[in-house]
Amino acid sequence: MSTPVAVAEPAANPAGPRRAGRLTGFMPLIALVALVLALAIADSDFLTTRSLTAALRTAAPLIVLAAGATLVVLCGGIDLSIAALASLSTVLLALWLPDLGGLATPVVILAATAIGAVQGVAHVLLRIPSFIVTLGGMSILSAVALVVSGAGTVRVVDDTPVKWLELYVGGYVPMSAAVAIIVVAVIAVVLKVTPLQSWVSATGYSESAARLAGTPVDLVKIAAFCVSGACAGLAAVMLVSRQYSGGPTMADNLLLPAVAAIVVGGTAITGGHGSVWRSLAGALVVTLLRVGLPIVGVPSAYEQILYGVIIVVCVALTLDWSKVSIIK
Amino acid sequence: MFAALSPQFRSLGNAQNIMDAAAVLAVVTCGITFVLMMGSIDLSSAGVMGASALTVSLLVANNRNDNDLGLLGIAVAVLLGCAFGCLSGLALVLLKVPSFMATLGVSAIGLGVATLMFAGVQPNITDAMLKGWAIDRFLGLSYLTWIAVACILVGWLIQRYTRLGRYAYAIGGAEEVLALSGVKVKPYKVAVFALAGAFYGLGGVMVTSQLGAGLVQAGNGYDFSAITAAVVGGTLLTGGRGGVLHSAVGVLLVMVLTNGLVQVGVSPYWQGGVEGLIVVAAVAAAVIPQRRRNQVVK
């Protein structure tokens, strides 16, 4: 259908897209710097260490969630279940901490990875679109979280096993933010030094071509869902260490910010184009908007509206229009 | 099966309950069916319903302000829903944002607008007519149920006898063919989303009538339940199949299932889990015949 267009485009416009692409590549960083400047001007207290570390601590779970889901988006899918999975993981962690102690954290992350893997396998084997699998998964996981927690908050009495996330590296940088950045770095490095990077982007850019070229497309997709699940589990550990409790809906309001972070970072929702570093920048932008709105005197109800607008506009900007002839 | 397990389930009163409980879901599902027929998806109902619930509760007689617009207020709420639907549709055809993303965004916008109107004080409605809709009965069923029946009828007429309904089918079946045969597809897509939005708006009004107050969370869970009901009714998520009447049957099935599970002693918290399983299983069952052909699934 669209083949002639796709072939003609690069020849017709060789310089334009690349320059535009380079510009959108720096957009998240430009937005980040602009936001920090704007906030520093609006509120002179903003550039103190106390408010900066507070912002970083708020950002940490979001960074981890967004980084994990970015891999799924890079493969051309989407994971809508991350927030529900994180909520379920907070409940599980709070329930298991008394029995398992320090082991609870890796066990919860493993459990979340397994749930992610199940969704990935369902998506790949049954050939169901990823957003339906994860939408159904979101519903199922929320139900499980409600049932195992009895629809109430599970308090953590002895939080020593997750206390380490509350420490500060070098006295300034919160441990949770440091862990989040390490996670992003590890994902990025692993992608870079292994063939995974090209496999992931090949899957995202053109799945059928990647399949013909011998890329293990199915395994790559399942692995992406595993990483996404593991990141949701880790985000849950961070939330529990901050709130001293687990709740069946605790992380649910992180879904929109996480999706917004991914698309603000400039990762194309059609797959292939983007990186976890972009999502890191996107998560910081979203967090700054979140903490910044009350500072400039905008009621926090506008936050939701803003997420909605950001998602729609950024998806439209980063979309690879040549690839999709029919949008459902 | 549930009739055998629980004596309460067999009663006539329970049948009435199921019908009354199904009313709102039926209206929402009616709207979402048109979107699904096109092969798109709509996750915006929760937000749109929240916004329209707040709108209607602030426009009819209430404890927050002196408005007493009655039916006009309801019409405004439905129109607001229509406008939100239009927004999703425009984002889809003009900005080319995939529908699940566009409607996710619009849902967030709707919730934000609802929160703004909520402003910390819950608007309780005092309008006798709107309150009466949920309580007064006609032939054993509440007015809301009759409204839902009317909606299904209207939906069926639109689907069957208007260009909009026929094209919605055709878009889901083979959009390229339709576009190549000279039909301007885009306005129809926007119109379908606007129509669905109007149904959600009415759904929000009906929830407000049931609760007696406008709540931001009025549409919580309806988005997914409606997709479940439509899929159970036989509407394919790939588009081109199904219809309003199918979905109405699906709504009844889902309501009987959730009601029956509660009656036999399953925790109501499992409801969402059951719905999730149903959707995944139903979609999987629908695509398995084409598994070999469809190698690429996003």
C-alpha cells in the first residue's frame, strides 16, 4: 500500500528529516534545562539541595518504571500494566517482608519479572496485540492486589531490609535516585555491548524484516516484557521504602506519568527509535512539571490535563509517519 | 449454572437487579461498540464519564450553586461527552496518534477537568427528576434501564440504517478499500468517536443519578467492563464484526457472571481479574485461526 511512498521519501528529502531528527533528539534535554531555569526563577528556594534531593527522590520510581517500559515500546509494543504490577509488588513486598526479611526484595523483583514474562509469552504466542494483553493484565493484577491485601494498606512494621534506599550517596544524592540511574545505565550498557540493541531496534523498525534476517524476535519481545516487569518490581521496592507500607492502588497513578515520560523523551511509540536515556530525561521533565506546577501556583488538578495533552502531542511529534499508513 | 448454585440468583428480584445494574454499562458499551467496529479502541470512557457526571451535577439543582437547568443540563453533559469524543477522533485522524494513546490522553484530560469542577466539595444533586430516574420504576424496571434500552435501540438504528453505522463497519473491515473507492474516511472516524463520547456522557449522567452526587470516579472501571462486554458479545477488536445488539447480549452475560460470582461467594474484588481473563481469552480465541497469517503483532 504505502511502499512507493516509503521508498521515495528518503531520496526526496535527505537533509530535512535528519536535522529535524537531531533537534527532536535534544528536545527532552532542552525542556529539562528550560524547566529547571523557569522553576529557579519562579521560586528562589528551588535550587537548594533540599528541594532538589526531594525532587530526585520523587523521580526515582518513575525513572525505573519508564526505563523498563521503554524497552517494550522500542520493540513496537506497549506495556500498560507497569503501574498495576508495581502496586501488586508493593503489596507482596509488604506481606513478605516479615517472613523473608532481606530476601523479600529480590523475591518480589523475581516475581514481577515472572509476571512480565507471562504477559510477554501471551503476547508472542497467542499473537494478541500487546496493549490488549497488558490492559487485561492491568485488570487482573489490580484484582489480585485487592484480594491479597484485603483492599487495604499493608503496613510495614520493620523496614530495615528496605531502609538502605533511604540513605544518601556522598551525603547529597538519594540512594533511590542513584539506583534508578544505575538501572538506566545498566540497561543502556547491556544493550550497547550485546547484539540486543540492534535486535530490539530491528524488531521495532520492521518486525517482518527482522524475522527474515534471523533475529530472535519472539525472545527479544519476551525479554523486553521481563525487564519491564523487573523494573516495576524495583519501583515497588522504592515506593515501599518511602511510604513504609504497600497498597493495592499505590502506584496506579504512575501509569500516565510513566507513559508521558517515555513519549516526552522522544521514544517513538511505533518502535525502533529511542533509548532509555531519553526516558530518564523524560521522567525528570515529568517530575519537574509535577513539583513545579504548585510552585508557580497552578492547581494540581491541571496535572492530569497536562499529562493527557503531553501524551497526545508528543506521540504525534515522535511518530514515524512513513511507516504507518492506517492508524487504528 | 449460577441458578443451580444459589437460590437467591434464581429470584425474579435478582433478575431485575441485574437489568438495573446493567443499565449504565449497556449505554457505555453501546458507544464503545462503534469504535471497536472500526478496529480502533477507546479507553477514554472513565475520564469522559467523570467530566460529564460533574457537569450535570453542577448544572441541575444541587447544593453547590443555584443552577436548575434540568433536561438542558443533561443535554450539555451529553454534548460535553460528544466534544471529548471529537477530541479523541481529531487526535486520531489529524495527529495520527494511535487511538489507544489518544483516548488514554483524553481520559486523563477528562479526569482533570472533572477534578477542577469538583473543587474539593462534592456536589449533591437535589433535582427530583434526575434522582427519580434511578428510583422510580416502570413495568418493574427503573427508568435508567429503559433509557439504556432506548439507547441500544437508537444505537442499533444508527448502525443499521445510517451511513455512519455502515461506514464504521466498512472502516473496520477494509479501510484502504473504502478510502480507494472515494469515501472520505476521516470525518466518519471523528463522528464515530463523537457518537461514542455522547454515549459515555449519558452514562456519566446516569451514574450521577444513581449516586445522587457528581464524583470524579463516576466512570471508574466502566472502560474495561465495556470492552469486556463488547468482546464477549462477539465484537472483534480487529474491527468489522459485531454490533450493538451483540454487545447488549455481552453486557447481560458480563452482569450475570459478576452477579452470579458474588452470589456464590466469590470476592467482588475478583471482578476485574475475571474481566481481564475474559478479554485476553476472547481475543486469543478470535485470532488463533489467523495465527499463521499474522506474523506481525504489535
